[in-house]
Amino acid sequence: MRIHCPRCRRPIDISADGELTSLVCTACHAKFNVAGDQAESQRAEAIATVAHFDLLERIGMGGFGTVWKARDTQLDRVVALKIPRRGLLTPEMLDDFLHEARTAAQLTHPNIARIFQIGRDGDVVYFIGQFMEGKSLDKWLADGDCSQREIVELCVKICRALHYAHEHGVVHRDLKPQNVLMDEHGEPHITDFGLAKRAAGQVTMTSEGRILGTPAYISP
């Protein structure tokens, strides 16, 4: 991705999943921070961009890619932008990445995070999804004091969303608290369909010796 030095505005190309907290401009030698909360990060000046999206804040990072809070400068809205890790994007991983976007984009349900589009900016592939202010279910539960009734109601909503996906031939295969986002109204949204498969018309991604899912949450 390309960023601009907050002092001299010189463009600098860096990896979206690399070190973003201690950057040094090669022209004016200014030190600044893109991913942190310090004032010198200059996030409001949109110093990092991918295509027509201004990267505002890195909100997640996993084994496969990085998720950013971004602003769509064409539609003037805040979205979630996901970029796979540079250097790890083999043809197979690119297929998995695009598979996740295509799978989730077919589902329209109030408790499933929406995917809006897939794009490419030079050698950077990305997809754009719904951005929600909130936190993952595990952190939400750790911070709150929920009654048994509230927990049951939450589970019912998640199960109905999964049932909707199943009715449309999509099996998630990696459901866990970290893949359920809670919005500011306490509503759950299932996300991360990276291991999902279609029940019909598609060969399963499972192969001998390959474990799909998170061990603490997969069924026996």
C-alpha cells in the first residue's frame, strides 16, 4: 500500500501487514506512526490509501490478512477493508481469499456481515465489507454481565443466521466467538467465511492431513 509522509508528503510504498508503528521517511527522516493511537499517526489526514479507500485504522490482523477501517472516498462511507498478507498470497491462497468474498457476498441477513465488493490496486487484492463499531463476541462477553435469557436470545439469533446460510447452501466451518462481531446495539454479526464451502456444486476444501477450523471449536 502507499502512504504519504505527514511532514513532506513524499509517497512511500510499504506492506499493509508490516510494521506500521515506527516508520521513517527516507526523504525528510520524519518518524511517524500509522497504526497506533498517537497523535503523530495523522490518521485524519488519510496518509495511507488503497485504490479509492483511505485507510483510517488497522482494526484486526490474523494469519491470513489485515483488516482496516477505511473510508470510501467515492461513496463517502466507512467500510471494512481486508487485505491478504503480502508474500503469502500463493495462487491457492488467492483463490481462498476470493472464495471468502464471493461466498459471503451471496448472503443477505441482518446477523451476517455484508461484503460489498472485491478489488485490486496494482498487486494488492482486497475486498470491502460492512464496518461496525463494536467488538468480537468473546471480548463483548468478557466486558459485560449478561443474564441467561440474554445469552439464549443471542444464541438464537446466531443460529438463525447460520440456518439462513445453510438454506443457501453455505456452511461456515469456523464459527467461534472471535468470528462474531457485536455492534453498538448488542446485535451479533457472523463474519469471516474464509473456510466456508457450498453444500452443492463445489468440491470440499478438506484434504488429507489438512485441518480446517479452530481446534478449540471444531466438532470431533
